[in-house]
Amino acid sequence: MCDRNGGRRLRQWLIEQIDSGMYPGLIWESEEKSMFRIPWKHAGKQDYNQEVDASIFKAWAVFKGKFKEGDKAEPATWKTRLRCALNKSPDFEEVTDRSQLDISEPYKVYRIVPEEEQKSFSQMVISFYYGGKLVGQTATTCPEGCRLSLGQPGLPGAKLYGPEGLELVRFPPADAIPSERQRQVTRKLFGHLERGVLLHSSRQGVLVKRLCQGRVFCSGNAVLCKDRPNKLERDEVVKVFDTSQFFRELQHFYNNQGRLPDSRVVLCFGEEFPDLTPLRSKLILVQIEQLYVRQLVEEASRSCGGGSLAQAPEEPQLDQVFRMFPDVCTSHQRPFFRENQQITV
């Protein structure tokens, strides 16, 4: 879960440093300036030169106000700070197959993620079900993620749970529940959900962090156990949906080698899930889908409906998938969807 303003500042600051040419080894990897190299020499090496090899890390510490001349030099700490900032920011993605860490002048390669791409995967559709009935649905727009909660920000004395800048998505009120008994029990459960949960969606998948006191269970393609309840531990960041895995399964589907993969993450509040109990009996279920992935599933569902020929999504969309997931499509010369493929239903 990222600091909204901090991520943007890092992007602009780092581009300026690369363009300045002031830091040895900090150079553009590609002519279009979409990837860059950053020196990554270990401080334990005999030829390590702090003034050279730690210069960009020191500059970031100075920029952030974490170091000023006269302070004790801590190159390892400087490096850790910039590494964490790069890894947390939605603006950057490490390109591991281009990084070179076992050479005399090691470096890592990062890709600058276009803002539009951050939006194909940061946007989520969140649906709320009380007693199995849809009571609310919203689409998120913040690249840094959102907080599912009951609270209203900005009120006097209101507590802030989680990083600033996250989009707030509120649980719908229980008023719409027709059963008085169910309304009472749901409101009682609300009393344990004040802190809510944090959600973050990116090209890698969907992450969840439970903050609330009440128990939360989940399902998703990245959850280890598929046949028994999966409890989210409090304050632990958990990956519940893996986007690359989804696209591999979608490739198999279009190759007639599997079912249409499930794009959904489901959170169940206060009750064990998944289990044998009907979904309509669950008090509070929240379904999360990456908007881009949901659109592909809807397209695939339409294309194979009634045993008809599968029509692949529009070509620009295919090209985008191929560009963003080359690891999934490495054995293909073109995107993995097969036009006019017969689908068995």
C-alpha cells in the first residue's frame, strides 16, 4: 500500500537524476526511456567506493530529509530506503531478467510503469452482498489502493487506519436488509469491523491486509487452500489473486485445455469461508475483481456462449496483454488468444 504523493515524487525525482548523468551507472536501459539501470554493488566488495557506488542512494536520503552533511554515513540504510521506495511505488517494476548482479559492476533494471497501465490493473470492482443479495457496488480509481471501512474521513476526532491517500470504500448500511433479525446481527458484526481491510491491486495481483478486530476469511486463485476456510491474519499483507496465473489459465481456456478461470476474490466477514454453507446464509460477503481482468472474463464468456466460435478480444487489447505479460506468452509469436477457436461447452 503506497504513499500516493511519495510515489509520484519518486518517479519525477528519479527521472531527473537519470537525465542529469551525475551518478555513475544510473543510465537509461532503453532508447525510449522506459527502463533504466541502477548500480547495485554490495558494500562488502573490496572495490566498493561509497562516494561512487552509494551516490544515488545518498541523494535520495538527502532529498527525503533522512541525511544531511555531518551525519553518520549509512550506505546500507540509504540503499534499503530507495529499494523499498521502488518496490512499493506503483510507478516502478523490477525487470529481473535484465538485471546483472554477478558482474564486477552489478546493476538492477527497473521499468517505469505507464500511468494508463497502472489504471488496466489498479482499478477494482467491489461488490457487497448481505445475506446473498447485492446491496452495493463501486469501482475504485486510486492506484495506491483502498480501505474498506465503516468510517468517514475528515470528521472531528475520526481515527485514520492505514496510510493517507487511500480511497475510502464504505460498507453499505444494513437498512436495506429486509429481515430484522439479520439487520441486528449484521449491525453487531459491524461493531468489529471499524478498522476494515486494505486492498491494493496491481499488475502482479491483489493484496489484502486485515486491520479490523473481526475475523475475515477469503478465497482467490492465489490462496493456498482451496477446499477449507482461509483466515486472514491481522496486520499481515496477503496476496489473494495472482494476475499472471489468471492469464496462464485463460491461455489454457482459449487453447481448449481448461475451464474459464475465476477472476474473483471473495472476503467473508465474521464467518468461515469457503465452506459447505450456502452463500445466501453469509452475513457479509465482499467480491473484488480487477476491472481489466473482469472485462476479459466477460468477453470470453460472451465469445463461447451457446457453443459458438470463440471471438478473441479486440486486437489492441491483445497487444496490450502480450506486452504486459511476455512471461506468459514466451512460446508464442503473437498473443495467446486464438481467433475462431472452437470452444467446447
